[in-house]
Amino acid sequence: MEFALHNRSRFGVLVRILGVAAACYASSWLGVHSPLGGGVASPLWPPTGVGLVALLVLGPRVWPGITIGAMAMAISPEAALPAVAAITIGATLTSVLGYLLLDAAGFRPELPRLRDVLVLVVLGGIAPTVVGATVVVCSLQASGALTADFGTIWLIEWIGDALGVLVVAPFLLMVLRLRWPQVFRPARWLEATVLFAAMVTLLVLTLRADEQLLFLTFPFVVWAAWRFQLAAATACALVATTLAFYAASRGMGAFAFHSDLSNILTLQSFAAVAALTALVLSVTVAARNEARAHVEEVAVQLAAAVHQLDRRLRVQPGADRPASPERGNPDPAQPKTT
């Protein structure tokens, strides 16, 4: 019986590993490859966020799935073995190191505090991706597979991996926590629909314009964070980032008039600011709402206690007063007068 349970447990872990590998491989198709460096550097790399979320949700035992997914993505007929090995090692090291740092810092995947957002940004996004990008680019440089400037490729690779955490990971964490609301509110659903429809419409118009107007979408990110918090704000940031990168890859609008490096840095700046705005503002508003609800609850309890005390005093109006001496029976403590 124990042997059967042990085999079932090992089979479950194997299924999870294969699922993580498939998710990392599928998300790699959403990554946008830069024309710089022969497609080595990626301005936005979703598998970084997918791998980190997999470790946070399923545990560290699924790390081989990240390795398998990265290797499957890197292997191609024209890919050299050092490049495949560098990408595989860098992807695995980035996700595992990010998980270990978050676990050591007491990170909570629900993102209930501003501290958790800062920990995710610094220890989950910035710090481990520095190591991963350095391993990948240095390995490619040593093997001769890097054809562009080292510093430029390293910068694009680092920011792209970090954006995979900042943009993709919070959205996945919120999706995994979504539950159907107990009370259906048509007005709130209508507001959310109008929000997303207006944001997508404005994005399509701005991406077709000859001027760079991407940052006009920020009011919608603020609106989503203020009214719906993390679930809607992270979705808005992800949708806006995806559409912007798609337009840049097709040379639409203002992206056709600038260099590839300029477009990449503009897109990465836009994605980083949108993601940070969504995260910080959503958590701040949620904390304010929670504090306000707590204050209102305490006020109700205090009002109930005061009302109950007032009722008791009304039932026994003289309970707290000393009894007055009866007429004709003077107080023995008072001196007699002649």
C-alpha cells in the first residue's frame, strides 16, 4: 500500500514537471526576440515569470520542468550547443534563485502587503535576473555566438527577464486566486468591461499614430488599480505590454521611425512603469480599504457597547447612587445638636 502511494506521489510530481515544461515552452512563443545579437536577447521573456510562479505554487521539486522547457525552446537546427546550454542553465538558475530569495524573505504570493511587492520586484525580478543574464551572455561571448555589443545584449537580456517576472508573475498569481464572486454586481462588471474596451481601443489608436503616445494608457492602469486592485490592474498591464510589443515587432506607427534599440528601450520602460504602477497602487489601495473596513468594524462594535451600557443605566437609574437617609431616622454619623 505504501509502495502504491509512493508511486502515485512520484507520478504526480512527474506530471507537474511535464506541465511546467509545457507552460514554459508555450510561453516562450509569446516572447519577443530582438533583432540585435541574432535573436539572443529578448526584450520581454515570459518564461521567467512562469517558472517562478510554478516554483512558488507547486514547490521546488518541479524545477526540472523549467530546465526541460528552456532546453526545448533553445534547441533548433541552427543553434549551437554552447548557446543551448547557456540558455538552459541561465533560465533554470534565474527561477530557482528567485524562488530561494523570495522564500528566505517570507514572501506571500497573495501580495497582501507593499513589502511583498517590493520583495517580488527586487528579490524575484531584479537580483536573480542579473545572475541569469550574466551567465547567458558571458557563455555566448566565450563561445563566440554573440555577434553584437556585449553591454547592449546584456542590458536587454536582463531587463527582458526582469519584465517576465514583473509583468507575467503577478498576473498568474492573481489568476490562480480568482474565485467567482458570491454577489453578482452588474454595475461593477459593466465598469470593468468599459475599462478594458476603452483601454484596448485607445491602445490600437495610439499604436497606429506616428507619434509615441503609449503612456496615454496609464490612466486606465490607475483606474483598474483604484477600482479593482490587483486582478484587473495586472491584467491591464499585461494586455498593454503585449499589444505594444506586438506593434513594435510589426513596425507599426511610431516604431517605424526609430532604431531597434530605441524601440526596445521605449517598450521596456513602458512595461516596467506600467507593471510597477499597477502593483504598488493596487496594494496601497487594498491596504487602505482593509484599514478602513477594520476601523468601521471597530466603530460598530464600540457603538454597540455604548448602546448596551446606556440601556443598562436606563433600567437601573439609581443603581450607582448612594441611598439617602429616611426622614425621621437621622444619620448616626452626624453629630446631634441641642
